[in-house]
Amino acid sequence: MNAPLPAREFEIKMGTLRLFAFFHLNLAFSSIEETQRADVIARCYWPLLRLAQLHGPIGLEAPAFTLEEIAVRDPAWIEALKQLIARGRVEFIGAGYSQMIGPLVPARVTESNLAIGNDIYRRLLGVRPTIALINEQAYSGGLVGLYLDAGYRALLMDWDNPSSYHRWPAEARYQPARAVGADGRTIALLWTNTVAFQKLQRFAHGDISLDDYLTYVRAQRGEASRALCVYASDAEIFDFRPGRYGTEEKLNAGEWKKLEEAFAELAEESFCEFVLPSRLLAAAPKKQQPLRLESAPCPIPVKKQRKYNLSRWAVTGRDDLAINAACEGIYRGLAAKDAAPEEWKELCFLWASDFRTHITEGRWEELCTRLRAAEARWSQPAPPPPEPCGPEITSRYLDIVTPSLSTRLDRRRGLALDRIQFEGPALAGTLPHGHFDDIALQADWYTGNSVFEAPGEHKITDLEWCKARLWRDGDDLLAYARVDTPKGPIEKMLRFHARKPRIDFDLTFHWTEWDKGSLRLGHLTLLPDAFDWNKLSLTTHNGGKDCERFSLRGETVEHGAPVSFLVSASHGVAMTEGWAEIGDDKNRLRIEVDRATAPLLGLLTHRRVRDSLFCQFALSALELDDTRRPAPFRQGPRRFRFSVNGRFPSADC
């Protein structure tokens, strides 16, 4: 009874492996110079069409910017693509006008990006795609409704990162699914597979043999029919090298021929069938439990390995924070004056992800020129901070009391806040040394402080004796501090409101060097006794119209934990409408950020520690990864503006 099945009977019982592939085209690729674009079309894009003609059907995805660039340089390629689409050899997959990171930009910008992209797709190709690739596969629940409203009925998304935070059946990676968005609507999903597309890359680059590659694909077969995405990445890495990494494989002529060989061999396998992505959607089960891809530990899943996370496009690069702030200011100007579509198109171009990674020197300079021109046209600068006045404070502690709040400032710790109390109990402040019965957490944990960390260097903080002043501005109280650090002074202006439960922070860093490292500001440490731990949640917007709420019950969250010595953060929340809120059903705190000054990235830490709870929210102004190249867009001091507010009504969500 336990004898193995004969090989033939085993073959009969095994299911079909439905293969699909799509190639991502991007002439705005960060490390490709404009002068190389014609070469990319000739060496990469024409061979891709040959692959589709000989061994299709395949998918092809491109931002509309790339199609416009091709149409100018080689209109025959556009015509050839249109013919292959008409013959069913290619399915075109949409992305919008530019490759922007949807969870990092306000919803209206993504709406414009998708609408402009669809108009160009219709004009150049005569099609309106119904399947979209989430740019850089940076997904949030808030994006689902935006894609549905733009006419898309399915998304392509990486399986590995979201699935690692959920208990989904392993077999689910081979089947279409549905994702539920922040507004409750659902959209179809096709899964991409990081290992699968990297296996094909390795074969084409000569790193593994054809037999090794085929063995891998055959091993993906199961008893039931499965779908497998064999490729879901760049076209510009075959018979061309963008020059992004020093570790890129040596260029071997004939890599597109090797791809043709692999596709031909797979087509000969009796159990394999190449299909268009849309055909898989038609075969999806009618009744499916929608999946929530996001989670509190991983609120915005991203493609491939963990070094890719939201901080990559938010607070690293040459000066991501400053160019994102400039884009936010332009957005506010466009939205306020009902600007023309061409102006929105320019903003979508400026907010593209490629300018935030391995951008070349020439293209960086061009970006800065265009960005400053758009800023001059549309942005309004923030008002300067008030001039400090009042007598200098000599005591260590400053007790602050207004009709709306009370707190105590510690001049020995750079005006860190000891307790923040609005209406009701104190909600945040300082947890003293030894509060936690865990050696890893037995330091002091403050509220309102700043910390800079660089590899192999001591921390630099503002937790030092400071010169301080306190005075009244109408009914409000203002406190000023200057803290000297090894990198330069930090000036802090705090406003304690009298008529609303709100504390404003206005920080200016007079630092001449912004090296590689992480800078985290405005730490907000919750007082664990003030909250019902089972009802804690984090609420914010990550690129959508509707806010997203993440339950923290039983969760361990470490957004700011390093991935490696090279990558200093793991996850984050974007706060695209300028706020995040944390608390339970009775007591809540809202953190608001002036994104036009600096669109800081939110980092949450949350975990049970024996009989207590450590929950801290911080704002990141800088992180470290492989894209970090100090080259400031803005010269001079850096300013950061944010606030902490008392309870807000749930109707805001």
C-alpha cells in the first residue's frame, strides 16, 4: 500500500503549472543617463518584443513616462507593441504616469498619476489596462480604492513580504486572491514570486545552468493546478547593465537569447502552459476570503528582501526628506489653485521613486533645477519661528500649566517632557531607569527628545543641559531651548496651547554635516498604566483617502529595528494626510507633522515586557541604506515641525 507510484501515474495525478511573466520597463531607471535611453530601447526593449512574438504570451508593464520617451526615440517600437497586443502575444499592465511610491504621497497625487497614465496608454497604445503593478510593490490598504476608481480590477503584488506576517496556507501563493482595501472594497490579486524571478535572472546572467533553473520550476508543481509568476522585474538588466551596483553580474552577450531558451524549454514541458495574467483571473475561485496584506508590524509591504522598505524612498537617498518636502509644498499649491493637468503631470514626474535611490549626478542636478522652479511657482514657505524672549531659566524643571494641558520640562534633558496631561490622566512622558524588568529596556525612556546614530559612533542626543527661556504669547506658553551637540546646536521652540489640547514642536538643527546614519525626533513614550493594552491601535493614512487602523493587541512591532549594518530601519508609516493617532477607546494621542517642512516617517515600537508595556512612537528624519549619498537639496539649517494633540473624535477616520 505504501509503494511509490509509477512515474507515469504520478504525472497523471499532478496538476498543470500555469506560467505567466511580465517585464518592467522604466527609462527613468535611477542610474541610467538620458543619453543611454536609445541604447536601452535597442538592447533591451526590442529583444523583449521578439521574446513575446516567439514565446509569448507575456505581460509588459511600463509607466506612461517610459512609453512617451520611447515614442519620441523609436516610434516603430510602439507600433510593434500595439500589434503584439492585438495578436494576444502581450498583455499590457499599467502603472500610472511615473513610478511613484503610492503610500508616500497624498491620495490626490496618486489619482492624478493613474489618470494621466491611462490617458497616455489610450493615446499611444489604444488600450486601457485593467491589471496594475503596484509601483515598487509598495502596498497599502488605502491604495486599493484609488486603483479601483481608476478602472483597474486586479493588482500584481509580491507574496513573500506580506505572507511572512500572516498565517496564510502555503498553497495560497500559487492561486489568485482578493485584497480588501481601507474602504472595504476588494480587488483581485496575482502573486509575484521573488525567488522565481531571481532564478531566471541568475540563469540569464550565467550564474546557474539551464538544468538548475528547470529543476527549480518543476519543483513548483503540485497536485492541483498552480499559477507561477516566473518573471516580475526589470527588462533593463539583460544585455545591459544600469551600473547601479558594484556587484552587478558581468555583462554576458546573448542574455536575451538565454531567456528565449528558457521560455522555449518551459513551453516543451507537458505540464506547463504560458498564459496571460488576465486568464488567471478568469479562472479564480468565485468565493474567496479577502486578505488584508498590511499589518501593524508591516504596515506597508514592499518588494523583495527586507532591505527594501518605505524608508528607502522617504528618508534616505541623497536628500529624500527635502525633495519630498518640496513636492508636498508644490502639491499644496496645485490643490489650492486648481492647477492644470500639465502641472500635476510635472509633480508626478518630480515625485518618482527613481530620483530617491541611485540617481546619477547629472540627473540629480536636473531634478534639483526642475524642483526649485516648481517650488518657486507653487509653494508657500512656513512662517519663521518666533524670536525667543523672556528671562533665562535657571532651575532644572519648568512646570507648564494652561487651561488645556499640564506638563513638566526637564532642562537637564534638553526640555524632555516628564508628563503630558490633557483632559484625564497623564498619557505620555518619561519612564525612568529600571521601570522595565528587562535589561534591554532598563534605560530612561523620554518624550520629545532627538537621537542621531551613525555606524561605529556614539549616539548624539539633545538630552543635555540646555539654555532655556519661558514666556507667554497671549494665553499660550512658549519655551525655548538651545542644546549644543558635537555636530552643532539644536534650537527647540515649544508652544503649549491654552485653548486646545496641543503642544507644538519647532526644531532647528544647525548642523553643517548630514552624514550616513539615522535621526529620530519627537519620541512619544506612552505611560502604560493610562491605556487598555488590549484596545490599543494605531491609525493613519498611507496614501489613501481612507485611513487605516492597525490593532496592536498581542502584536510585537519594531518599525525602527535595523535590517542589517547597512539598513537602519525595517518599516514605517507615511502619515500622508499629516497625522497618526495612537491610543485605546478612551484615551488617544495624535501626532501631526508639517509635511511641507519635512514629511517625517512614523516609526512605532510596541511590545509587552513581562507585566508592563513599552509603546513608543518616533518620527524619522533620516535613515541609512545603500542609496544614502549625502548631497543636500537644501543648504543651511534643517527645520522640523510637528505637534502632539489630545483625544480627537473617531469621525476623523
